[in-house]
Amino acid sequence: MPSKIIDGKLIAKKIREELREKVKTLEFKPCIAFVLVGNEPASQIYVSNKIKACEEVGFKSKKIQLDESIDEIELMKVVDELNQDKKVTAFIVQLPLPKHINSNLIIDCILPHKDADGMTPLNLGNLAVGNNLIVPATPKGIIRLIESTGISIEGKNAAVLGRSNSVGKPVAMLLLQKNATVTICHSKTINLAEITSRADILVAAIGKPRFVTKDMVKKGAVVIDVGINRLSDGKLVGDVDFDSVKSIAGFITPVPGGVGPMTIAMLMENTLECAGLRKTLEN
């Protein structure tokens, strides 16, 4: 029996519609700023899509385009200005940054209650101890996609391929919070296929096109493909070999149209949560 496709576009659309109704009840429109360093084509597209989402839910937005040659001190000044700007509810610094800039240093400068992406050390630390403040957007979206299947996460074996700070580690922590038994796999993991083939939930976030094959997946598993890889012919594919895995998985996300739209929807939701945090701090 073929997999049921988890439609990230449809789920994200419903979330944006719900957010739009909530925004109508607010006394002010939240504003999210996007800091973009350089002219990397993929980043330009991502920011453009995020701005379109802002328009749809009723947020204000601003794009701050900076030259690729900017140094760390100048970029930190831009971040500090946004931290202090009362008109800006939340903001993100679009990654990746140029190689001469320490991304961790820049992210660390963002005030936690303005961190739309949920990537500051304080927000990640809160996640680690189960005191969720602003949750990283992509992992948050992944959990929503899994929950959309109607399958309970509690008690399930979950395997996470990848240990990045942006996806692998935080999604593992969120799965733990939902009472799954979680194994984080990486490039040094031994007997990887044995681990993944026992997983009821499999999250692939390693940046290797079509790495996860049919023989690595448990029959009926929920497979979440976070990868976005462009092949030499221009085609976008995920970290999962979709065509083979869909014949054995119970549920699977497509690429594109799976995790990507949910990341943007979660950014919008996080921005609204940042607005609530600001109101709490002001009171």
C-alpha cells in the first residue's frame, strides 16, 4: 500500500489562515524584519517567500539588504538596532552568512524575545530543559507534520538523521518532549540502516540527495524529509529517495511542498508569539 503524502502546503495554508484571523484582533500589526547579507539566489527566494507570507497573514515586514563585504562589527550594529527598534516585533538574520562572518556570534546578539527563528542560545537552552519559549521554526513545523498524520508520537521509536543546531538537535528534543524514544544518527553512526529500519518516525536532515532508501525504512513509518538538494539538471530532491520509499512508508513528506512551507508558517507563528512576549515584558 503506497504512502499517504503529508501535504505541507495545505497544512501551512490552514495555519496562515488561522494566524490572519488572530492578527485581525490585535491592536497593532506585528512587524518582522529580514536581514539578508549578499545576493545568494536561494536566500533571496527564501526571504521573498517569507515576505509574501507576511502579507497573507497581515504582518508588516521589512527587508534589510546588506553588502556581502560587511564585517562582523557592522552586522552586529544592525542587529542591535533591530533589538532596540520598538516598531520591529521580531527578526531573523538569513543564513548562511558569508564565510568571514561567525554566524554563532551574530545569532547570539539577537534578543531572545525577538528571535523569530528560535535559534539564540537562550531559546535553544530553554528547549533543552523543556521550558519552550520561541521554538526553532523548522523543528516546530516537523512536529506539526508528524501530528497531522493522527499517529501519536508517545512511545514511538524515532530516528533523526543529522545533528545540526538548526534541525537535528532541536527536533530530537521536541520528540523527547512528546515521549518518543529518540536516536540521533550522524556521519559516525555505525549500522545506520539497522537503526533507521526500526524507527516508527524517521526525520532526515543531512543534505545528501536521496540518501535514505527503501531498505532503510520500517514498513508503515512516518518519514519526514527535511533535505533540499538541487541536482545537476536543476531538479530539487530531498534526502529521501521518495519514489522507492513511498511504497513502504505509512506517511511521507514530498520535496518540495513538505517541510519548507511549514518552516515559513512557523516563522509567522513565532512572530506572533514574539509580540505576546513583548507585551508581557512591557507590562
